[in-house]
Amino acid sequence: MPFFVPTGIHQSERNRPGELPAAKPTRSQLIGQAMSDKAVSSGRVTATEVAQKVFDAIAANQFYIYSHPKAIGSVQTRLEDILQARNPTDPFAHKPELARSCAVPCARPEATGF
């Protein structure tokens, strides 16, 4: 499961051809981009480390690869939400300090359109 890794991909808009201008982003898109920028820029696992994990997994014939040590908790929560046919769990439930540090619309995924 991919988590945020500082690679520059979150700024892919920079590669848009000049003759194909982007539409003005919506408020939710701006919030999402700000959240993504912050998360990616604070990534603690490098692209090189992720690449090594991939090579190691291939050598071990391992299908699932977790780039971050805490990734499995999010995977388990999502799987339980799906199996119990319930709405997605608040992604900030286990980290209330993140919800407080984010603007109010960011703390509610339904407000951002994600």
C-alpha cells in the first residue's frame, strides 16, 4: 500500500503542456493538494528505500509490499470497513492531533470530496 514518499509526483501539474491549460481547481481540490503537498514533503521513507523494499519483495516472491511500517493498520481498518459494510472510518481517528492541525474541511474527508 503506498504512503507518501517524496518523489515530486505530487507536482505533476508542472508537466502539463502549455496548450492544454488546466481548469481552475475547486476548493476541495485546493485543500486536497495542500494536504498532499504537506504529506509528501514530510515523507520519512525515501524513494530509494521503497525501491529496495520492492526488489526485496520480488526476490522473496512477496505480493504485498508496505512502504511504511504503520501502513498495515490503515489496510486493516479499510478491510474491516468493507467487510462490515460500514462507511469509511475517519482517517484522523487514531491521530486527533492531525485533525486539529488541519483546517476544519480537511478533517472531514466528505468535505474534500475524497
